[in-house]
Amino acid sequence: MKILVAYFSYTGRTEKVASLICENFSKFKVEFDLVKIQPILNLPYIFWLLLSFVPKLPFPLKKFKLNNVYDIIVLGTPKWTLNCPPVTSFVNFLRSNFKDAKKPKVAFYITYGGFKEDAFIEKFLKIFKANGFDVVEFDKFKRRDIDEGRVLERIENFVRKIFVHLNQSI
């Protein structure tokens, strides 16, 4: 079983959750790759906020390659207004990279501090479904809970649910 954990993080919270997910994979002796989604430019937050008002707007990423065939991709994204442009670019990359190939399953999580996070999740579910990806699990982690360290048990449960969908016991 091979897993890709990919994430975009501006404040470090989505990265923190990705690290905790990877710690759980390591604890259960699961092989994974970790990829940080990096835009070609480091923009100030106000610019990202403005860009996030444009639905489906991608933003160019630094080059990266997927080195393996993955059984599942775990994607982490902050919940911005309507869109997270670097993550939109990554999803577009997945769509084009797995156009004719066997598609890996997808699990994703969002980190958020505001509101309408469920609508953001629904949008991601629709995008993946429309592109033929099977979303097996998703979750959301609130900014305050991440900052106060109250997500450890939920992250472990998230990882356990992913294993169940992969027919793996831990």
C-alpha cells in the first residue's frame, strides 16, 4: 500500500495536520510520500484572499512529480472563501495525470476558522466525483482546535477510516 499526502498551507495549520497524519502512518508502518503544494510566487495573504473569491481559479505551482503509483491520495487544504487556487491547480494536475490511468482513491481534509466549511467540502466532493475519483473519507479541523492541540484523536480516527477503505488492518 502506497499513500501520497499532499497539502497546501499558508499559516502552517494545514501543514501541522499533514504532519500529524504522517506520524500516524509511520506509527502504523505505512509507506507514504509527503508533498507540499507550492505556488510559484509567495503572495501576501490579502492577495490570496482576493484570488480565493474567484471559483475554480488555478494558480501556477512549482514543478513536482509523483514518484510512485498511489493507492490513495490524502489532500489537505485551507478553507478560503470560495477557492484555494494552489489546491485547484493540484486537483487539475491530478485530473490530467490520471486521465486514462487507474485513479487512486482520495481522502481530504480542510482546515478552517470561519464559516461555510460544509459548503466548501461539498464543492470538493463534487469536483472529485465529476473527475472520476472515489472520495473515501474527508474531515475538517478548526483553527482553534489545531492551535490548542485538540485534533490528535480525530486525526488518528481519520487515518483509521482511510485504512478501512483500503481494506487494511492496523
